[in-house]
Amino acid sequence: MKLAITGKGGVGKTTLTALMAQAYADMGRQVLAVDADPSPCLAGALGFPDELREELKPIAEMDALIEERTGAKPGTVGGFFTLNPRVDDIPERFSVLHRGVRLLEMGSVDLGGSGCICPESAMLKTLFTHLLFRDDDILLLDMYAGVEHLGRATVDFVDAMLVVVEPTRRSLGTAKQIRKLANDIGLLRLYLVGNKVRNEDEARFLENTTPDIPLIGYLPADMKVQEADRLGIPVYDHVESLKTSARQIIDEITRLTADEVIE
Ligand SMILES: Nc1ncnc2c1ncn2[C@@H]1O[C@H](COP(=O)(O)OP(=O)(O)OP(=O)(O)O)[C@@H](O)[C@H]1O
Ligand SMILES: [Mg+2]
């Protein structure tokens, strides 16, 4: 299962990605969590120790490797380079593993599409598209905020996109834009997740205002989320209510995707 986690800035994409990654890992699944944000923070949210974080180097910065595999220097636009470079060893070699979650950082690279076609984007796209996953392996992509990346068919290889929203019209507005752009690239399986929900009224608001994306769960607003950040420990370990909610969201995704297979 390959999932991209999207949404407006600050809605809780990284928090949700980290919670789900740890929950899936604790269920015994192989998890590859990818930080696609140019200013990465997923490692922190997952509680990766400093010595492991120091080992992490964003793929986009591995100039020698990209050149070796694609035949062109990163940053080159035009010219010839391999569009399907060898990538099978990348997760093993360039990710770090902690508590069952494998983490990879993309760095600042545009995944391409009709906009930029450069060696590094070809490499990453090949990695995520053709990486052989067993059916029950999990890829979670913590996307950068906003919608621009969607217009360029960057994540058309995912099985589903989770759109995180707060109970605000603004974040729902972004969700609507995301839905349109996702549908334009043929991605139809979108699920809405409400975050920072304080009460029933806010939950109802999301249910009634969803831009035609099925709402599959909520994460409650909890002051302990910021506390976890200050203490430098994962939300998963510190905030029971969010851990429980993340597990329910996973159950719901499992149920929905299983239904579709049966159909
Ligand atoms: N359920 C919650 N309750 C309280 N605070 C939360 C909750 N979820 C996230 N936050 C806080 O909201 C802020 C943004 O969360 P997070 O970094 O996960 O969002 P993001 O969508 O990844 O942001 P960005 O767009 O910058 O990548 C953080 O300070 C986080 O601690
Ligand atoms: Mg983030």
C-alpha cells in the first residue's frame, strides 16, 4: 500500500504520517516513510536518535549516485539520461531504521512530470513507482504543504491520498483544490482525515463541509502534542488519544481498500 499524505501547511501531515508509520510497524508491517518536505521533520516526529539522523542524507543530494545511475549530473535539464535507473538498493543503502520504521529523506527535488525533467526527479520517481513492495508493505509519503506538486503528476503512483484538514474553511478549501488536481491526474481514491478536532461541533462541521472526499477519521486536538515536541518524544508514545485514532484510521483504510478489491 502506497499512501501520500497531503494538505495545507501546518494541518498535521507530519504528525499523522509519523503516527501511522509507527502504528503499521507495530503491527509487524514493513514500513518505508519518506519525508518529501525540503525542510524535513519526520525524523524528529518519529523520535529517530541524533546519530541516525546524522547518517541520513537526502537522495536529491547524492550527486555521484544520481550521475552513476542516470548517466547525467543532477541539475541537468535536457540532454540524455536514463529514465529508469537502477533503484532497488536505494532504500537499504540510504535509509535509516528505527523501531521498525525505515526513513528516507528526499531533499529539495521536484518529482518532475511535465515541469522539470531532471536526472534526480527521474530517479526518485522510478524509485517510488517501481520499487517492488510486497502487498502488505507500506509506503508513506509525507508531502510538502499545498497543491503545486500534484499538478505535475508527481504522486500518481500512490494507491490513495490522505488529505489532512483542520476544522477550518481554509484547510477545506485546500482539500478541494487537492481533490481537483488529484482527479486530473487520475487519482480518485482520496480520504479526508480531520485533525485538531476539539469537540462534536467541529467534527460535524467537517462532516458537513467535506469537499466530496470521504471522511475516514479524526485526530483530536490535544495540548500534549506540543508537549511531546518540547520533550523530544514521539506523539505516538506520549499521546494515547492520537495513537488510538491513528490505529482506527488504519483499520478504516484497510476496510475500505479490502472492499474495493472484493467489488
Ligand atoms: N492533534 C493535534 N493537537 C494539537 N496540536 C497538533 C495536533 N496535530 C498537530 N499539531 C501541531 O500542529 C503543528 C503542525 O503539525 P505538523 O508539523 O504535523 O503539520 P504539517 O502539516 O506537517 O506542517 P507543514 O506543512 O509545515 O509540513 C505542530 O506544532 C504540531 O505539534
Ligand atoms: Mg510536515
